[in-house]
Amino acid sequence: MGILERISEIEKEISRTQKNKATEYHLGVLKAKLAKYRSQLLEPTGKKEKGEGFDVMKSGDARVALIGFPSVGKSTLLNIMTDTHSESAAYEFTTLTCIPGVIQYKGANIQLLDLPGIIEGAAAGKGRGRQVIAVARTADLVLMMLDATKGEIQKQLLEKELETVGIRLNKQKPNIYFKIKKAGGISFNAMCNLTKCDEKLVQMVLHEYKIFNAEVLFREDCSADELIDVINRNRVYLPCLYVYNKVDQVSIEEVDRLAHLPNSIVVSCNMRLNLDYLLEKLWEYLALIRVYTKKRGEPPDFEGGLILRRGATVEHVCHAIHRTIVNVFKYALVWGTSTKYSPQRVGLQHVVHHEDVIQIVKK
């Protein structure tokens, strides 16, 4: 029996099993087996897989993966928003390799990758799905392109494919501390009341992974699925923006409904509708900020500027300028919304905000 057959058998058994108190342990073990086989499926085989056009070097300030079914308008969006040409046509599978483009916005270079259309069964390697998904795992944000005329079905199918390969969209990492030990059995603790999982289930899941000595601490109420994610350690948690294209072909009521769905934007690539708002949202979801530098006695350099992530400190600014600056750093003067008054004298741990101006004073 191959891995795919085993996965199929387990999926059938899970769907057949009624969900109640009596079957929760059995389901937990089945889910652990399923996750284990799926991980084996994703591991690269001995011989290098042929995937020309997929090894795209990471460049720019952030990387966005453009994912969607064939013919939803991914290549058209790439052509409009970047200076790259990706073949676009009305037939399916026009794009066969990974095509990178760069969006220049607010001084940042955002790398946009046009990936070939994902089909059902991509996680199992169908339609070059495995390579497409491997590239998506390296992105900072997933831009899921959907056809507004097809409703929600595409979104559900794509989420399922990505979920299968360990990409979790718009989810937080489970707050579970897990460490394998050499001896001492399984020590289990919880800092809150657990409703979805208990000690027996945790032990059964760990035994399925042949783990008999470990420390497990639940800091929040998590399910068996989330525990399995923590054990596997190969899950990627990415923000995702759902882009509904072709809104010029649906009713205004449907446009309104789609626009009010969480993390969703409605656009029309052919009529170039709402693309400015899409850029704004991209910037927001990537959590990018722009900080300007200033030399003593000179005006700030508003032409340049450094692109950093939200939550960056003065230390990050120093590293962005030159990695040796931290060694001779004395203090920094900051003008902007991150300070109580301008300029404020701050240290390395001060968190900077978007459009702050910073002057670094050396020893």
C-alpha cells in the first residue's frame, strides 16, 4: 500500500467516524497518523525533482505568493502591478513556471511571484503542485486570487490544499510548549481549563509519533490538531489576503457581500478597478514601515528611507544601515509618532513607527 492509498484510507475512516466523547481518542490517533503520512509525502525524494523556473531567489523587502486556480487572472494582475510580462490568455495553465515581478510602492520593493494555477490534489504532487506549494511556504504573505463568479468553492478547495501541506492561513501559532527529553516519561501540564484535549489524548498522539519522553505545557485551550502541528514543527503560519477578481461580471449585491468577508478585497483586473486599495492592503498585511535617516545639521533624506517590519527597534535601523554601527552607537534622536516629544533621545530598544526620522549619534 503506497502513502497516497494509506492517506485516502485514513481520510475515509475519519469521515465515517462519528464525532463524540467515545471516539475522540480514536480520531486523535487517526489525525496523528494522517499528519505523519502527509509529512512523508512532502519530504523531497532522493533524486532532485525537476522543477525548472521554481528556484526564484528571494529579493526586495518582502515576498508575496500569488496563488489561485487556473484562469482567475493572476498573470493579468502581475502584468498590471509590475513591469514583468507573464503570459496571460483565456485558456487554463497559461503559466507553467514561477514568474517573479517587483511592485514598487512607498519606496519598498515587494517581490510578487506568479505561481502556476493550483488544481485539486496539488498537495499529492498533481500538476506540479508540490513545487508551487514549496515556493508559497517561503513567502511573507499569500495573495489568494479567486474568481468572483465562482463564489466560495475555490477558496475552500485552496485552503484545504494548503492546510494539507502545513500552510496555516491567518492563524496564530498554538501556544503549546513542547520538548522531547531523553528520559523521565511524559510530563503534562496545562495553565488553563482544557475542553478540546486531555492528558490521555496527548499521550496517545505522542505514542503514535513514537515519543515516550517529553515535556508538554498547554498555555491555552488547544485541540489535538494544534498539538499535532506543534509536534511536526514544519508548519508555516502566513497572513492571507483573498482577492476576488472579475467583479465586473457579478451583481452589485454579490460585490458588496464579497467585499465584507474577512480579509477580502474585490477587484477587476481587466477594468483596473480597486487596485490602489489592494496595494494599500498589501502594505498593511506585510506590516511594513518606512523610516527616514538624518545626518547632523542636515535635513532628513526623504528620497531614500529604510523599509523595516512593524515593531522594529533602533537596533534594527542600525543593522539596516550597516552592521558595525551598533558597536559604536551612543544614542539616537527620533522625530515622529513613536516619541512623546520631538526630537527624543532614545536607546537601541526604542520601537520606531512609520515615517519616523532618526539621527544616530556615535561614541
